[in-house]
Amino acid sequence: MIAAGRRGATGQYEDGERLFSLPPTSYKEFFVVEGAGHYDMYYVPEYVDQAIEWLTLFSSKHIGE
């Protein structure tokens, strides 16, 4: 789960926490992009790049297991 660290009125961070708790798997991590708001995750390179880097590392660790 990738979540923006700046909480807003939309409840997206809290929704992310709830979704993260649902799957009963050990192949999960909760990554917070500090300083980003929900909409920043769509187009601000500083935040998008962090999310892509984390997703790449997470995928390379777990794909093929």
C-alpha cells in the first residue's frame, strides 16, 4: 500500500490503512510518501518518483516467490 503522508479531508490515508489490514498475507508493506497529499501522488514528480521507486523494490523482492 502506498499512501500520501499529508492527511486531508478525503479520508484517503485512513482508507489505505483499512485496506492494508485486510489481506492475510506476509507480502505487504505500508509505504508513506511524507509531505505528499492525495492528489500530489498523481502528478508531482518528487512524490510519484518515490512511489515508483518503492514499488519497483517491493516487486523485485516478491515477484517469483
